[in-house]
Amino acid sequence: MKQLKYSEKAVLVGDDAADALIHYARVISDHGGADTVTLRVINPNGNTVEATFLLTASTVMMVESTSSDLEPPLNSEAVQDLRRRIDVIVRPAQLEPESSWAEDSLKDSDIM
């Protein structure tokens, strides 16, 4: 379990979700983008709630370990989505070069 500090508020979240969120925030910042991410967190009142984080180049966020014995909220789908978003930005899909119309017509012709 880790404590995530964002916009003068601290919440608890599982290690994998906290690590994925801070990594995605860095990637977003490095590429000049912005995005929102919703995670299930434990708020200061001890309730499990959904929290939405706005990530930009100016986002101030800190993640630190805790000694909490609470069970972390489930965020496995959100963590997978964050990893996918990171991959899309860091490893963009390679486009195949388009063949010219002349090459296509030669392939389809009966001349050969």
C-alpha cells in the first residue's frame, strides 16, 4: 500500500496502481500531453472511493510507502489500462509504408 499525495490531499492506493500512475504522469509530462485517470482509493476518512486525477506537465504528485495494514482497493483493470496507455505513447505502432498504385496494379495483372 502506498500513499499518494495530489493537490493537497493524500489517499491510499495499492503499490501497482500508485507506481503505474506516477509512471504515466511522467510519460504524459515528457510528451507534453494531458489525460485523466480514475482509480479506486482509500480516502482520509477510510472509505473506498473512486478518485479521478488530472495529469499534465504541471501535475504535482508524490507517492510514498506506508505501513498500513489495510487491504488495497482493486485496480487491476485500471493498472492494465495505464500500462497500455504508456505503451501507446512510448512505443507507438509502426505504420507500414503504403505501396504505390503502380505496384498494386502490377501484382494484380495477368502480364506475368
